[in-house]
Amino acid sequence: MDLKSLRIRDLGLQPYTDIWQKMSHFTDTRDATTLDELWLVEHQAVYTQGQAGKPEHILQTTDIPIVKSDRGGQVTYHGPGQIILYPLINLRRRALGVRDMVTLLEELVIQWLAQYRIEAYAKADAPGAYVLSLI
């Protein structure tokens, strides 16, 4: 990926719903010439309930807001101290499918962790980078 065609934004601590709306707006208004962007953000404490999430996946009552999202997954906690990287990438322009992009991101995270002597791996049936052990 050519970094000259990529804008990186450090957005600091933000409410999840604000960033979700801004990402939707960015995607809806971009055109063929819009630079791809990476957004780095921390969220105020929130649980997101993805498309696969069910009310019974919330295991206890909490004061932390629960936001139903249009994304995959079940229930995910986001909060201060967790740096989230959102890639806003035009996949068609880069001739990538969604799974291709997820695989590239998994590989990137696994390689990055290895530099810190942290061994991680990907699972074909559960997207993500899973930490195995310190090397």
C-alpha cells in the first residue's frame, strides 16, 4: 500500500457512535479520488453488539452503554487505553475483497507483535490476531 495515497488521522478519545456516524458519512460521500484513510481512536467505554450479537450475550447488567451496530461479531468492549485502527479503504480500487483485507490486517498485526517478541496467530474461522505467548 502506497503511504502517499493514505491519510492517517489520530482522533484521540471519542464516543463510539460519533466515530461510527463519521465513518458512515466518509464512506457515503467519498468518490474515486478520495484518499484512503486510517483512523486511530480510543473510545469512551461502550459495548458494541454486532449483527451476530443477541441480548443473552450481555452477561450482566452494566452502566456501560450498549450500542447495536451493523458490523459483524457478537459483543465487544471498547474503552480508554485500547487503540482502535479503523481502515477506511476503497477495496475496489485496490482490487481486494473484504476477507482479503481482513487477512492482510491480521498478518500486519501478527508481524508487528513479533517485533515485540509476542507470538500471535490467525484463525480461519474467527477473524483476529490471537496471542499465543511471549517469544
